[in-house]
Amino acid sequence: MERMRYFVDRGDREWRLTKEGATAPMERFKTKRQAVRRGREIARGRKPSQLVVKGKNHVIQNEWTYGGDPERFPG
């Protein structure tokens, strides 16, 4: 099963939660904290998934992966 990715990023005047491939945000928030909290709830409930959080400068700051983590190989 393919992993669904969700993104939190800064819009013009709000923080947006967007599903990968969507043209419009799923939800909009006043604060980054609210957007991240909701994004984690959604991603946790729809495994396998990943939440990627970007800052105001659009650089990735954090990410969480739920279910289906790739195997770790020694070396």
C-alpha cells in the first residue's frame, strides 16, 4: 500500500494542511500548532501516512511517519 503524505505549510495569512496531490488545502488554521496537531491526528488515523511540516521559508522542519516504516538495514 502506498503511503499518503500530508503537508503543513504557511499560506498568505494562515497555516494550511494539504493532502499530497490536492490543489486546495484540506483545512486552514490561525496557528502552526493547530495545523500540526490536526495533521498528526489525520495522519495517525490513515496509516500508512506521513506528515511533513514546513516553516515560513518552506524548508522542512519536522516529519512524522505512521505505519509501514521502511526496514532499517545495518551499515
